[in-house]
Amino acid sequence: QVQLVESGGGLVQPGGSLRLSCAASGMTFSRYTMGWYRQTPGKQRELVATITSGGTTNYADSVKGRFTISRDNAKNMVFLQMNSLKPEDPAVYCCNAHWVLATYWGQGTQVFVSS
């Protein structure tokens, strides 16, 4: 079955950087639009960034210029490079795969930003 496994979360100081990874299996990875979403308690899940099978990227306004999404189709992986992290960025970051009517989610990785 399809599995999405995130890694790379942790604690970082404001202004710091983290790189999140999502390893996919059980799917034809190159077909899927991959995305990162984030959620904090009491708030709706928020789109962070997406990358299509062709490499077109899209970002939430709140992360433009700071975060970069990329993918490696040979390794079935998608990444989120997060720079200049802010106090409002902490959340559980979840990997998403979407193709036609199929959507899959990973369990998420927690990001903390604190001095």
C-alpha cells in the first residue's frame, strides 16, 4: 500500500533552517503532485507548498522566499527546505500525494521554533 514517511523535524532557533524529507512507497511517484501541509492545534490544516509531476511549484504567501520544495523522482522523495524560520512556523508538517482521485497523507513531523 501507499506509504508516506516524513522525517527531519525538530527544534530550531528563530532564523534557523530545517530540511524535511518525505519518502514515498507503493505508488508511481512521478505521477503525483506532492505537497507539504502544516497543522497546529485548533487551526485548519494549511497548504505550505506543492510540486507537480512536471516540477511546477506553488507556495503559501507566508512561506514564499523562505521555503523551497523539491522532489527526486529517482528516489521517490520530496523535500522541504525551510530557511529563516519564524515563531509562527511551528506545526506538524505532513506530506501529501495527490493524483486524479487518489490522495494520501503521511503521519507528519513536528517542527518547533524557539530560542
